[in-house]
Amino acid sequence: MAGHSRWHNIRERKTKQDARKGQIFSKLVREITVAVRQGGPDPDANPRLRMAIERARSFGMPMDNIQRTIQRAAGGGAEAAKLEEVTYEGYGPHGVAFMLQVVTDNRNRAVAEIRRIFQQNGGSLGESGCVSWLFERKGVIVVEKSEVDEDTLLELALDAGADDVNVEDTYYEIYTAPDKLHDVKEQLEGKGVKVSSADIAMIPKNRVKLDGQAAKQVLKLFEALEEHEEVQRVDANFDIPEEILEEVAAG
């Protein structure tokens, strides 16, 4: 079985390969803008901005675009000032819990559109706090198994301050406290370990096992939410066979 982290990895790999770069760039611009507003325009002094820049570069966003976004955000333009971060929570089919990170310039429009996506796909948008207790906020670093052996990575990660290492079929997930994510990533890279991705995620404390049509129904909702322009990240507590994840992603 495989969880939502595996689904994120599959989707991110596919997104980097397909033609939906325009939508992805729009989301990355929003993330950079919010990071600048929260912590300033200097990536050396703003870990969130530094991570946003690294993520944008991993998707092929030109550095000129990134710098222009930072300058506009730092200049306090009207467009940047309207953006706000909102967390939405809800339930999908079969009792699967969903958490969404949204950056929007119109909260009323965003909540109406998110509610409609849930309803159209057998779910329901809930009140704040309805599912957050089922998750823990953590830093997640992904390293491909081809980069390093398990014992070496475990030693390096724990020495760097990581909390735990999860071993999947083809990659490792390194969990950290959110404020240690960048430091752990830098220390691993300083030891020659190539990091595939690093992000803050809501990690489920327990998972709902699904198979067959039920799994596909939940993934349909997940995709619909993730493809909304203002949704930055979706986390859910499903546990689905990897072959179904791959089949739906390829579909």
C-alpha cells in the first residue's frame, strides 16, 4: 500500500513532464509572494522564500521570473497585498480526511469553489479543526534510493537533526520538525546526498485503506482539488495500492 506522499511524488514527477507549466508557475508565484510578505525578500534570511525559490527552479521557472516576483511582492503592490493564506478541511468519500493550503485574493470565491469540488466528488467541506487533529505538520525530504544506502542515510539524517526516516520502495522520506527542514536538507546536501524534494506537509497519524473503485473515487477528488489554481497543496490520509496510484496518474 502507498500513502498520499507517494501520490504527491508521482504527480509532481508527471507535472514536471507535461504541458501544464502555466498553471504550476502561477501557483509558484503565489507561494513566492506569500513567502516574501511573511519573511522579507532576502532568501538568506527567509527559509520559506529559499525553499519556494528552490521549488520554482525545480519546475524550470526562469530566475528572471523569480526575481521579478520577489521585487513585486517586496514593493507591496495591490495584487500581492490581496493574497492571503487559508487552510480548508473536509472529508472525501469513504471517510478520507483532506487538508488544503490555499492562497487566494478572494476568500469568499475560494471557499465556494472548494466546497463545490468536494460536493461534486462525493465529499464535504468541513469546519476549521474538523480533521486537523488527524495530521501532524512536518518537514518532508525525499531522497531516491539510488543516491545512498539506507544505513548511511539514516545516520546522516539523524545526525543532521531529523526525527525519523521512512523507507519506501524506491525512495526515502526524511521527517523533520518544520523549522529544521532547511537545515537538515543543507546538511544532507553538504554530505553529497542529492535531495529530490523538500517541503512542509501535513502527515497523517493514521490512514484509511482503500482499493478498487473506492481508491479511484478518492483520487479523483484529490486531483480536482489539486488542479484548482489557488490550491497550493492537498494532503489526505488515504492508503492506496501503488499500481492504482500509477494508473490514475497516467490516465
